[in-house]
Amino acid sequence: MRVILWISMLLIPSTCLAQEMSRSDFEAFCDAMLGRWVGEMTPVAQGDAFGEAGKTITSYASIGMTEDGNALLCKIYGGEGTGTWLIAHDARAKRIRTMWVNSAGDVDQ
């Protein structure tokens, strides 16, 4: 298992959205993300799916390829909640597209 800070997982795709990304860049990104991860996170908002704001919790992620290598599917478990994150390479726009949903019903793109 790899140990990470969850904030870095959230910032990597956000940064990638602002620039063009080739298919080979996306594949390198996927190679770095694949696997099982464990880390600590501290929710910052009240009503967060994962737990109480300001309270550090241990969280786990399982990340694998889907759709014939065109997307990453990330399943995240932590504290009181779960989340699913789909990260895909949009070949036409040469961008990463993401979709996030968690057990509290929060949705983001």
C-alpha cells in the first residue's frame, strides 16, 4: 500500500484540467495513480460525507482502469462515507474530465 496525502490526489487532476494532455501523458498519470492507497484526511466542511470537520480520519482508495484503459475508476472509503471518482481522457479536447460523487450526495465535475 502506498501512503499519500489526499489533498494531492484532489489537486493533480484539477491542475491537469487547465492544460492540454496527450494520451501518453494520461497513461503516465494513470500508472502513477493505480493501486491501493491509504492516507489521512481532514474534512474541512461541516456535513462532509467522510466525517466531522477538523477531525482527521484514515481513508482508503482502490484505483483501477476501466473502459478499455480510457478511464480511471477510484473508489474511496473513509470515516463515515464513501466516494467514487471517474477520471477520463477526452481525446477530442485533449483534456482530463472528472466526475465525483460521494455518499452524502455531493457531486462535482
